[in-house]
Amino acid sequence: MHDDRFFDKTLEMIEGGMLDFAMPMLVGKLYGAFGHREGWFKTRDTYRKHPLRAVMMEDPYIARCVTKPRGYAGDAELIDLIYDRTPPETASERGRRIFSHGIEFQASEGVRQRRDYAEKFVGQAFQDGKRILCLACGHFREGDPLIGKNLERIDLVDQDPLSLAKVRSRHGEAVRCHEANVFSYLRGAVSRGEQFDLVYTLGLTDYLDDRAMSLLHRMVKSVLAPEGRFILANFMPNHLAIGWMDAVMDWQLIYREPAELARFADAAGFSPKTWIDRTGAIAWCEMESPW
């Protein structure tokens, strides 16, 4: 009953023109509720049955994540919304205003900073003539500065053919795209004896359970060249929009602390370096080849 009254009040505020006050109030409520797991599922179910949900769905960011047109949350088109901060013209005025809040949340800014950091290390590896492998590449937006260059030493792997089509529309045939499951591709790369100087992934591990995470590390180790690097990013637990992502966006991730990432690296025989980004939303792990 308490949750119902809260969502009633939030909806009343939005319809009364107080959306800028209602949004942080709603995010805070969901963050606090998520921290009390015994009552979280009740709060989430109450929200999803409340008329407030239909109003939130006017935001194209939320709507795409909830409806999952490609079968999963966090697809490349959604990530582009975060990068570009531009809603489609078909969005309602209220939807645009809701969008303007969510797109600036700590988690959204973490995604943008994740791309910015990747743009730097990919650009440097490209400049140094290294062979690069990106796993679950999406639209490869960190490669935007390389448009028009010969990218024959970069291999991009994604199981979504629409994402790879978008990459080809930006880079033409200058980049090597592989439509495949990441693990299937790595098995093939191992059997072919391929080696890469830089292997990285920006969002894959947010969806991998511990068993798959361990397998990923072992397989990447098998395709790393001497003095090669493996870099990954994983969302942190307890970022401020964690309840919002779970309830409003229906976007569930597997959250990990830097120490957890280091344990996977250690178990695979890597020498890891971990850190947390400036937003506090994303943990990074950089691993060096053990030989």
C-alpha cells in the first residue's frame, strides 16, 4: 500500500508539471528499495502494475529497453541513444523530458566514459600497428575516429547482424566483421592459431555468469599474443540508478566489484590492474599476457 501511494504521488507530480522534482524522487525511492532485497520484488511488481509505468514508457530510452526489439536489453541502438543524447523525433514532449533525465544518470554517463576510454586505447593500439579484437562490438562507436582508415588489423565480433550492418555502413569493408557468438568465435580463433595484441569488451561481461566469465578469460588467454592485453569493463553494484534500471527499464545486469574482476584474472593466470571510473558506476580490469 505504501508503494502504491508513493507511485500515485509521483504520477500526480508529473501530471501537475513537476516532472523535474518527481524524477529524482522516483530514482531515490527505487535505489533505496533495491537495497532491501526482501521487499524489492514487491516494490517492482507494484510499479509495473501502476499507471505511472505507461507514462515512463513515453521515454524512447525506457521503451526500447523494456520492449527489447532485438531480444535483449542494452542493444547497440539503445547504447547509441546514451552516446548521442538525442531522442527520436517521434517521442512526445513529456517523453523527451523524461529522456533528458535518464540519459544523464550516473550509469548513462559511465557508459559514455567507457566509450571514451576505449576510444583512446583502441586508437593507440591502431596507431602502433597492433592486431585488435573486440568482442560483442555493437556499433563499434569507439572506432568512430578511425572511419575512412584501413582497419584490416581489427576484428569485430557480434552475434547481432543488424549491429554489424551498421558497422559496415560506417566503415565499409575496411574492417573485419564476424557474425558469431563470442565463445564460438574464440574457439575457432584458438583452432586457427590466431593471436591478438589487444582483446577487449565493453559490455559483454555484465551478462556473463561466473562460469562463463571464467571460460572467457581462459579462451582470451589462448589468443593473446606475447605482451598482449585483455581489457574489460563491468558495471558496479550500488550505482544510483540500479533500482531504476531493474524496475523501470527491465534491464538486469551481473554487477561486480574490482576485487571480483581481479579474482577472475588471477585464476586465469593474468596480471590484473583494476580501477573504478570517475562516475563510480563501472569497474575496469586490464590484464597483461603472462608471457
